[in-house]
Amino acid sequence: MRIKNLKKAAWYLKPFFWNQQRKYGQVLKPALVWAQVPKLFVAVASLYGVIDRRRSPINPVLRSLITVRVSQINYCRFCVDINSATLIKRSGSEEKHEALENWRLSSIFSGQEKAALDYAEKMTDSTQKVDDLCFDELKKHFSERAIIDLTALIAFQNMSSKFNAALDIEPQGFCIKS
């Protein structure tokens, strides 16, 4: 990790860390880094809470597929680690996780999943563009509100994975051993 001198987190962030400890069995390293700027931490945590809510129009398995794929593209080892573990837990299988890097060649992904993955890749890879063909395919599977949610999820995961990759935040052993 490139950030070495982490100061103790502000007292009012303790409930966030307690919750992470309870949910993951450990505090997440990116959270410790974000906590160096407490207002930024609260803003990012709040945004993530809204994006990953239970009542999202995007189902949990698809949300996880998207976060893993965006993380793979952005070379975020931490994000691939934690999001892969979440995908496997949510899907109840390793099948989609193992096929994800080559999803276009796989028959195990639904039309909805393929449309969302194509959209995620085009949003993430700056050499590509979300064109009308991509968007029209997306509209076959999602309402406009769901497309907004999906776009926010992809944008958030891009921010998060680029932040973690740039700071070389290593995996914590959820699915990938460091």
C-alpha cells in the first residue's frame, strides 16, 4: 500500500468500522485510507449505502457481476478480492465468477447480464464509448430508473477501484490471497 502513515480515525467513524468488522471479520483497508479525510469518508460511505441498497432495481447478483468486472478492468486487486467473494456468496456458485473475464464467449450469462456488462465495459474503458446500439440493448432489459441506478453503480465502482488501484491497496484474503 502506498499510503503508510495512517492516523487514527475520527471518533464518529467508529460505528462504520464496527460494522465492517462485524460484516467482513476485519476492517477494510480502503476505509482506513478514506478515513484520513473524515468528511470524504462519510460522503463515500453514504453514497455506497444508497447504491448498494436492498431495494435497488438492480438485483444483487448483477450488481456483484458489474463490480467485479469493473474492478478487473481497473486492475484493482482489493476490489476484485472483496467483490468476487460477494459475487460467489450472492450467486451461490463460482461458475459466473470464473467465466466473467470472457463473458462474451459464455452462454451462462443472461441477455440482461450481457447488456449490463457491455455497458459497464464501455463506461469503464476510456477507449470505448457508450453508443446508441449499446444503450438500445440496455433499454430492452432495464427501465430508465434502473439504468440510472446501474450507471451510478458503474461510476461508483470506477471511482472506488481507481482509488484503490492507484494507492496499491492489496487484497485482504476474502477470495484472493495477497
